[in-house]
Amino acid sequence: MVVGSMVMPKYVDPKIIYTPKDIQTDMLSDYGVNLTYIQAWRAKENALKFLRGHPADSYSRLPIRPSRVGSRPIVVVNGTFLKSAYRGIMLTASTTDAAGSILPLAYAVVDSENDASWRWSRVHATVNKIWTMTSNISDSLNAVTKDARELPVVELLEYMRTLLERWTNEKLLNANGTFTYLGKKYNKELEYNRTLSQKMRVRASTDYIHNVINGVKRFIVCLQNKRCSCGQFQLDELPCPHALAALRNNNKSYKNYCFPYYTRESFLQTYEIPVDPLPNESKWNVPQHIGEEVVMPPTGKRHPGRPQKQRYKSYDEVNAKKYKILTLNAIGL
């Protein structure tokens, strides 16, 4: 108990790694106390209990936890395993904002990754166009939150809330510093497409249908439906080089042909509602029916051995590293 209280400050920041071996070393060098590994391990467990409480108690606080969940029609969904006493999975739904940065939309803690658990991220999708995928966005978000996955569930959710609070403030400052019609990422793409369109020739078939000639290739652009035979216009929802050539031929602005979500105005609206700080838990005004709700920890048994540190990789990811592409220099040619 005494050693646990002494080392407790080491565990305030979840990013700090302080192992039982470190406790043994510090106790011996600072106080001349020689601890066994099991004594040091128990000291760590006591320190975490002092600091965060018992993991099971964290679940009983969930009903009174204020939450803020949003949903968008185009999302990247992912699940990452937790490393606390009761394990579980944290599901996240994310997209990108008008600057091309990660925008977390919602997160949830579930006991396992299954069809019922994923339904939370899909129930509000009311449009036909839905991209549900896993990608580098998920991996990037996992990297940011990896140090918090050993926290009890309420502390994990508070970590996520403060992370979003900081991100929202930083991105609002970024949005206020944007002076182009489109956000940074999409404005850069548009300028690149504009450069490619300069040497293209245009022949109008109607007011809104154009033949665009690029060298020996010919593309058909329909400005009315915002489509091009190259497929890029309708896929990116941003004028492709052929569409920009047609717009220039008609003396029309590109602004009416970009997805509204890519604009600076949308960028500002995304972050205009702040993630408010929370007062001390003793100051929360909790409705009676919420306070009476009981949430129990998962009933599954804890697996033996050390918690898994890395996610299971797919077959393609594992085997991709086994093969290398040999360049001409690599083989001496």
C-alpha cells in the first residue's frame, strides 16, 4: 500500500510507461528497498486502484456519463481492442473535414465486435450514398488513443472527450485561418486539376454537354448532372480537369459544382459547436431515472497472460511484407 501511494504520480498520464521492473529499480536506488517482482506488481495495481478506482466501479458510473454523439452519411468505422481488466472493444466512426483532417464522429465501448455492436454507427444513415470502410484514418486514430486503452471505461471516455475538445479548438482556429473558397486539401486538388485543364480543347454539344479533347483522348462532360466519362467528377464530387475545361469554355464558376462539404463555410460550421468542458462529477445534475440505471461490467472471464498489445492483422497485411519489388538498381542493372 505504501509503495503504491509513492508511485501513484507515475500513472497519472496514461502515455507514461512505468513497469514493475521500474518500480523495483527506483525503490532500490532511491530508498534502498529491495522488492520482489510480485511486490512491485502489487504496488502498481494498488497505485492504479488509488488513482482510477476498481475497474468494475467504472461501469456503474456509465449511466450518468454525459455524452455527445453525431452521425454523418460517409464514415470510416473501426474497432480496437481495449487492455483494461474487462477488455472489450472501442468502436469509432470517423470521416475527414474540409481540410482533409480526421474528424471523429462517434465512439462507443462494447463487449465484443459483432453485428449488433456495429449497428450503432449505421442507424442514422438516411441517404443512399454511404461509404463504410476501414482505412488509414482508423489506424491514425488508433495510434492517438493507444495509450488510453488500459484505462477504466469512464476514464477512457473522458480521455476521448478531452481529446475531441482539444482537436475541435485547434481545427476551429485552422478554419478561421482559411481564406479560400474550399478547404486546404480540396483547394489544392482543384488547382492541380485546373493546371491539367489548360491545354484541353472543348467542343460544346449543348449548353451543358461538352466534348473535351485531351491529346488523342476524348471525354464527355455533363455539367447539368455533374458527371464526366472519366468518372472522377462524380466520384470526387469536385470538378475534374475536363469539367474545369468545360466550365472555362462556358465562363462558369467552379463553385456551384463542388460538394458543399468541401467549402470553408462548411469547415467553420463543422467546429462552431465546441466540446464543452465538464465540471467535477459532484456538480453534475443527473435525472433520477438515469441515476437509478445500473450498468454491470462484462461477464466474460479475463484471458490468462499479458494483454495483447497489437491488433490481429489481415492475411493481406501479413503477406504483403513477405514480398519485395526489386528495382533495376537492386538487381545490378
